[in-house]
Amino acid sequence: MGPTGAGKTTLVNKLSNANFKVGYGLESETQHIQTAQCHINGQQVLLIDTPGFDDTDKSDTDILNLIATHLANSYRAGCRLTGILYLHRITDNRVGGVSYKNMKIFEKLCGDSAMASVILCTTMWGQVPEHVGAQRERELAANFWRNMIAKGATMRRVLDSQESATQIVSSLVSLRRPVTLAVQSEIVDQGKSVLDTAAGRDLNREKEEARLRMEAEIERARQEAQRQMEEEQRRIQAQLEQQRLAHEAQLAREAEQRRIEEANRQAEMTRLQQHLATVQAQVHHHRRRNRGPCVVQ
Ligand SMILES: Nc1nc2c(ncn2[C@@H]2O[C@H](COP(=O)(O)OP(=O)(O)O)[C@@H](O)[C@H]2O)c(=O)[nH]1
Ligand SMILES: [Mg+2]
């Protein structure tokens, strides 16, 4: 088990003659449970390959149903697991949401009593400098895998060789110790539905938390958009008010200008009328005194 792209199918192909499709792009290739046989230490081994809880097409609930139903059916039919491998890419420089979710559901699917048959495998060692991988390995052991290791799980590096993969599976086969996973006894012995198992409840809680996180995120985005809209409205209103005041001031200046021009015109008219009256009076006066030609000055 493990997230998409961790190398689960590659490992199964390496150990068996199976030629299952591996992922080269971003989409997951394994969408169903697939099994392959191989021989290790003279023993026939059935390898079970599962999709991760981050499939591109199937929901986490679908994947859980798929895995839990398969495990329950084989348990009901009397088959017992020998061991469980969890694969994690050592190239991941952080344990992101998808990785974390896969680890948590895996832990719940197995249950504490199965942990002694769990091997936590790290893959893709050829892709990172050894000391970087070793540091990440220590962090996984001290943090994310601490609980599983405390309950008996072990850690192993899967190197590129077939020998490395064989050694890991061989260490489980040689235990000759059948193991029952929590999810198997919960469904078959206790009659629980898949969603009522510890893994199912965990997944539901995870989904509920994701839903609440998403809702909070949407609400934050809505409030931010509202705030920006109000700010923009205030900015535009202030701009319009400024334009209105400038326009009014301009109109007032123009009115004042017109008033001054009108006053000047009136004054000029008055002056001209007075001048005309003076001239007329002079003409009249000359005509009366001289009855001769009049000179206007
Ligand atoms: N370098 C390197 N690449 C790997 C290793 N394991 C898997 N891959 C590559 O990782 C990609 C995903 O592998 P796949 O087996 O489909 O992952 P799954 O989704 O866990 O089944 C493929 O391109 C593989 O060739 C490994 O140990 N080293
Ligand atoms: Mg696969």
C-alpha cells in the first residue's frame, strides 16, 4: 500500500512475471486491486497491489471500499496475510496532505496488532543523495511513523535491484506468521460496515475536516472579495466626489468671470452713455451760441 507513484506496482512487477502498467504521468495507473504470484525461498507468494488514497478518478471512499472489501473477502475465505508493505518515496521533501492521509488510513487499516508484520519501505533511493534520504528517513521514524514503529513495524529501503525487493518480502515470508488486519476483523468478525471501521471513520473525519477547511477558505475568499469591492466602491465614490467639487469650482470661477465681464461691460456702457450725453450737450451748447459749425472734441 501507499500513495500513487510510490512504486507499488513497480515492486510487484520486479518480484513477479506480472507486467502491470506503471504510472509515468501524473495520473494513477492502478485503479483496481491486482494480484501476482512469485516464488520466494521456495515458497509461493501472492502479491497484492493496491491503488493509493489519492486516485485521479476514484474517491478515497471508493478506494477504501475496494481495499477493505478485498481484504474482508479473502479473510472470510480463510486466506491470511503474511505481511504488509507500505511504500513511500524518499524523494518527497515533505510529507504533504496526500502522503499523510495515506499513512493515517494505512495505520488504521492495519491496526496495532498487525504492526509487527508491517514493513515501512522507502523507494527511489537512486534519486536523492544518501545523506538527504537518511535525514528524511530519520524524520519519518521520529515523527510520522513513530507510532507504527513503536507497535512493531520496521523500516527498510527498497533499492533498485530485484534482490533488494526479494529480501524485504523474504523477511516477512520467513516469519511464517499469519496476520489479521484490523479492518478484516472489524468487517468479518464484528460485522461493521466499511465506513464504520476505524479506517472508514478516520477517512470520514478527514473528509469532514477537509470540507470544513474548504468552507472556511471559501468564506475567507468571499469576505476578501467583499472587502475589495467595498474599498473599490469607496475609492470610486471619493474620485467622483473630487471630480464633482472640481467641476463646481470651475463653474463658480466661470460664473464669477462672467459677472465681472458683465459689470465691466455695464460700466463701459455707462461711461459711453455719459460721454455721449456730454458730447450732445456740447453740440447743443455750440449750436445755440454760435449758430455756426460745431467742433466736437
Ligand atoms: N527511480 C525510481 N523510480 C521508480 C521506483 N519505483 C517506481 N519508480 C517509478 O515511479 C513511477 C510510478 O511507479 P508505480 O509503480 O506506477 O507507482 P504506484 O502508483 O505506487 O504503483 C514509475 O514511473 C516508476 O518507473 C524506484 O525505486 N526508483
Ligand atoms: Mg500502481
